[in-house]
Amino acid sequence: MSDSTETTTVEPLKPRVGTIVWGAVLLVVAAVTLFASQVDVGAVTPEAVVWSVVAFGAVLVLAGIATAVVRAARRTE
């Protein structure tokens, strides 16, 4: 132990955005599964399923791009 009275500055904790995003993805998958188990989805065509997966992927790509832009902006500050 040191007897000096020096204090170090500690940065506040930052949330891990990736963990939060993947947690949200898992919640969406769970909600879709719950919905599918409660509602008869026999009328849903495979084409609708494919388009919903494409839309979900596009949302994830846009979220990744937004994260990259935000990180780049923070680095220049």
C-alpha cells in the first residue's frame, strides 16, 4: 500500500452495446417463436418468411453501419 494521497480518475462504466443488441435479437426470436406457437401460421407462405428474414438482416446491417459511424465520430473527438 502507498501512503500517498494521489487519486486516479476512473472512467465510468459503459454498456456493452453488442451484448445488448444480441440480447434484443434473442428476445425477438423468442417473441416470434411464442407468436408462432399461439397462432396458426399455416397460411404464411415461404416467400413471406424469406422476405422477413431479409428485412431482419437489413436491419442488422443498418445497425452495424450506424455503430461504425458513431464509433468513428467518437474517435475524432
